[in-house]
Amino acid sequence: MSPLYIALCVFSILLCIALIIMILLQKKDARLGAGMAGMSSDNSTYWGKNKGRSLEGTLERYSKIGGAVFMALSIMICLIR
């Protein structure tokens, strides 16, 4: 095994642990299907409009970026192996 392969595998494991922690820290919405039931969305409130600046919005953004990096990293590991 090459040192690059080992380094990518270690980074992949660390990224996976970080993603698990970020996803578990996100707030669970009690009204999961509220958008489909015709209820108004949270965008009409102050907190809904400023969600991107909150911890919840930051965790959501980093989870999406981390997921994309994890997918690209997995493909790179498959190609190197």
C-alpha cells in the first residue's frame, strides 16, 4: 500500500467521524412533514430568515460540504487502489 492511500484512508475516517458528529448536533424538526401538510414554512419568521447565520445553518452547510468531500475522497481512494 502506498503512503498516499493510507493518508487518504485516515483522512476519510476522520471526515466520517466529523460528519457523524455534525449531523447528530443538528436540530431535529418536530414538524418533519409540515411543508407537505400546507402549514407555513419557517421562512416567514425572524429565525427562519436568519437560519444561515445560526449554528444550525452553519452545521447544515458544513454537512453538505463534508458529504461532497467525502464522496470525492471515496472515489479517489477507489481509483488509487
